[in-house]
Amino acid sequence: MNFKKLTLLPILLILNACRAEPNFAQTPHENKLLKIVHAEQSPFNGNTDFLPHSGCLIAIQQNGHFYPARICEMGENAGGTQTVAAAEDIALLPDSRPISFGNNILLLGDPDSDTYPHGVLGDAIEAKTLYTLDAQTLKPAAKPFRLPESLVFENNTVTLWGDKVVAVISGGGAGARVAVLALTNGHWQIQAESAPLPTNRWQSPFVFQNQLYAVQMPHLRGRLVRYEMQGKRLIEQELGDGFSNHEIGSRETQIAAILPDYALIPQMDLRHVVALDGSGSLKRLSPALPAKIVRSAVQNRTAYFLLADGSVWAWSQP
């Protein structure tokens, strides 16, 4: 047995622990998370799988496979709720989350369970194709963007970054990378990519003050990075360890709450929250929450966190 290697292990663990703790600035005493008592103040009554659009809802329906549908309230005299458009020739992820992109909606589909069976998001089904559909007709508004056979979109949605889209792509012998896509003349193209993580390692991006961030390995290390585009590469700057904007197995893939002046990011226990400002300064908010954060929402410059015990806590930016 090599005793020299064994004696180094505690030292390495101590060094990693010291490095993992970010340098928190002092938090003003009044910057506290507050429990919401009245249910009408909670923004979590709606279904996050629905996308409101022009008085209708864009939803995912199932009829042998999952496909997008436009559902409108027509009134009792007009027959009540009616599905006025459907694209049954498109196969979506069971948990695909539609998002608005100008006059269009974006959805991930073409399910695949063989290429990259990581399963970090609750199942081993991932998407191969990004669909761009007209929000009124659900007809294609751009050519579907299909990944090469060795790759998948390891997420159930994409992230908007101005007039670009940010996606998480995995496979090809590596783990998750962040990719920036741009739409030109009806065709999506990858403009820049980050270096991939090791295989079966994931990351969750978010945008704050028009800057691109991600939490890498939110279940194992929680490395917070800021990405900058340099040519066709996304170059990362590390801001700290110990963060998490996703609980393993959850389909809520980004639970940081993004306010105009602060991004509120949970720590890895999902019971503490840290405020990130535009300069990169990190401030830990108090108190520790009584249960894990499961969802977030933002309304009127206030961030809301829904906890596993059903309670809702809020923080308004100063």
C-alpha cells in the first residue's frame, strides 16, 4: 500500500474545501428572504408547461406522441375551449417547454433515448431537434435544426440571449457544452461553443444583464461561471463553487431567479440563496430556508421561491 498517497488525501480535501467557498460580500441587514403568507401573492398558481400567447395557450398534447397545440378560450356560445391549431406531425419531448422567440415559439423534439442516456433530468429521453414554429399557425417558421447523430440537446428548453438562443448539447464522447445559436435566413447555426465537460456531467445556463452564465455540475460541484464569446469559442471565468440551479432528477432546469439588478442563485443545499450583481459580487441572503427550493418566479422586481414544503419565500431587490 502506498502510504504517501494516502497522507496527501486529507490535505487535498482541505484545499478543495477552501477553494470551493466563494468570497461573499457583506449582506445588508434588511436584505432578507421573507415568507409569503397570503396565497394570492404567490405566482405559482399557473402551469409552467403552458405558454400564454395572444389570449391563447401554447401547450403540449399527447395523441400517441407529444405535439404542440394552440388552445383558445372561445366562450360558451362559441363552444368553449377549442384547439385551433395543432402540429401533429412534430414529435416533442414529453416535458418540452415552449418559449417565445419574436412571433415564433421554440420547442425541443425528435425524442431519443439511445444516443446519450445520462438521465440527469428525470429520464433518459433527450431531444435531437430544435423546432421554430409560427405562434399563430404552428407551421414551421424556420428549418428544423437537427443535431448530428452523436449529439443531443440535454434540456427540455432553450435560453434566450437577445436575438440568439443558448442550448445545452451533450454527447460525442463528452458531457454538456453550452452552445450559442443564431437564426439567419431561416436557418439556425452554432456561433460559439464552450469546452465540453466530462461525459455524464451537465451544466445549466442562464442570462443576467445580457451576460451569459452557467452552473457547471450543479449536483456535484456547483461551479458558477460567466461565459464570453471570443470568435467561435465561449471562454469561461470562474466566479465560485457550491451553487446549484437544478436538483438532480427535476425537470425544472433553471431555478435561479433573475431580477434586473441581481441574479438570485441557490447554493447546493437548495436552502441558501446568494445574490449576484452585475460586477460579479456575491452576497449571501438570510435566513436559511426550511425546505429545498423547487421552483422560482419573478414578478414586479420581486423574486419568489417555492419550497418543497409548499411555502413561498420572496426577496425584493433594493
